[in-house]
Amino acid sequence: MNNNMNMAELMSMLAKMDKKELEKNINKVSQILKNNDANSIINEIKKNK
């Protein structure tokens, strides 16, 4: 995974999501980030690809 995700790429992905999907994904990211273990965050990201 490329850690330096292009900001334009990210904005493009967000623009394609509808509001409910966006809210769901933001909540998921929020839950992942509350976890301080870097390895579990990385595993969660890989799982959701």
C-alpha cells in the first residue's frame, strides 16, 4: 500500500460515495484510528481493500 496517497485521488474517491456510505466509512476510519496499535490499523486497512 502506498502511504503517500495522492490528495486528489482521495478527494475523487470521496466524491464518488453517497452520503450514507461516506458517513459509514468515516465512522469506520474513526474507530480504526482510536486504536493505538499500528499493526492492527494496517491489518484493518488491508482487510478492507
